Amino acid sequence: MYRKGDNAWYALFVLPLTLVFVTVVVIPFFIGIGYSFVKWDGMKLNPMTYVGFDNYSRIFADSGFWTSALHTTIFTLASVLIINLLGLAYALIVTSRLRVRNAVRAVLFMPYMIGGLILGYIWQFIFSDMFKNLGQLTGWTRVFFNWLLDPDYALVAMIVVTTWQLAGYIMIIYINGIQSIPDDVVEAAKVDGANFWQTLFRVRLPLLMPAFTVCLFVTLSNCFKMFDVNVSLTGGGPNNATELMAMNIYSEIFLLSNYGYGQAKAIIFFIVIASITLIQVYQTKKREVEL
């Protein structure tokens, strides 16, 4: 039962997290907006020079930034599609009558527990050494070679690693969505003569739209912001063929010391991600079915 003093307790527990969020996220974000209007190399000895919107106008002529945007778009679209398809397939398998479903669930979720940097170095060894040895043993050198040295395959390698990492996590969300579907609805569909595929596409998937909303949001935001795997697996190479937008911004700020210009890129990056994810949530929310 609700009591008047409950609001004070709620505020007591929420206040520390709110202060941390404001200090770590909100305040630096607005400070970053201010930096995007200046020319500065990040050194206190060198004064800032106000340049207005010049940093933003430079972005339109920056071919490197737009190339990284293209890489990010291709990487994100492919990764989001494959991750969600695999995650849903995994969820359907482990929610079936499979005897070892709990063990399978743990094995599939385990890659998500590995940090992105470590994951990238592990797969760097797999692509460079193991693939090379497999190619020599099997003779399939067109398939098993060092993908990271080929501009046409390096981005595919990043998609493979990201899918391997996130599919198990997305599976957990889909499992919760499947288990929330009332059994009597599925049983009623079977009584009406619906087979497995009809039940899946006409009953289960429409009722899984809340899970789709969450999974698409998580995968879109994670893939657009991918940085750690990009750094440890390919380093943006070969010949910047796998440089994503987050890495391009990092290089601009910390390697080239263009703090103001790099911050302007970061603001544009934020606007793009926020716009896409908000549109996605709005569109998928409209398609959610309520029982």
C-alpha cells in the first residue's frame, strides 16, 4: 500500500544515481557542445580559438568521415539483421523441449561475458593463425586465410565477431518475450489447426513485438557505437577499410589532437544515433500487440 513517506525513500535511492548520471554524462555532453565551436589541440598552453560553425561545415568535405559512416552503416545493418535472426532462433531452440537447453543457453550467452577488447584479440588470433593453418590442412585457401588482411573480408570478420558476442545476449531478451506469451493463446492456435510455422508467424512473432523493440534498440545502438572490437580486431585496417565512425572520432581527437573538430563529429554522430533509434522505437512500438 502506498504511503506518503515512500516518495522520500524513492528520492533517497534515486538521487545518488541521478547525481552520477548528471556528472558523468549530462555535464560533459554540454561542455562538449561548447568545445565543438572552437579550434583547440587539447593543450592548456595553446589557447582556444572560437570558429563558430566552421568545424561543422568542415565535416561535409571530410571524405574520411563519410567513408567511415558508410562502413558503419554496412556493418550495422548486417550485424543487426544477423544478430536478431540468430538470437530469435537460439531463443526458439532453448525454449523447446530440448533436454540440454539450460546448458545450451549458458554456452550461447557466454561470449557476451567476454570484454570487447579481449574478444577482438582472441578472434585476431583465430583469423590470423587458425584460419591460415586450416587453409593449409584442408586446401581451402580461398575460405581459410587471414581475413583481416583483405579489405573485402575484414569488415565481414568484424560482423562475425560482433554477432558471436551479442547473439546470446539478444537470445535472453527473446526468451523472456517467448515465455511471456500465454500458453492458452498458442494452444488455441494449435486447436484451430495451425502448424508450427503458422503459429510462429501469426501468433508468436506479433506478440513478440515488445521484445523486438528492445532488441532492435540494443543492437542498433551497440553496433553504431562499436569501438572496442574495431580497435582490437582490425585497428581500422587494412587501409582504413574497417574504420567505423567511433574510431574516426577517436583518431581525430586523440591522435590528431583536433579536439574541437573531433567534438563536432561526435555531436553529429550523437544526433544520427539518437534520431535513428528514436524512429525505430516509435515504429516498432506502433506494431506491438496487446492481449
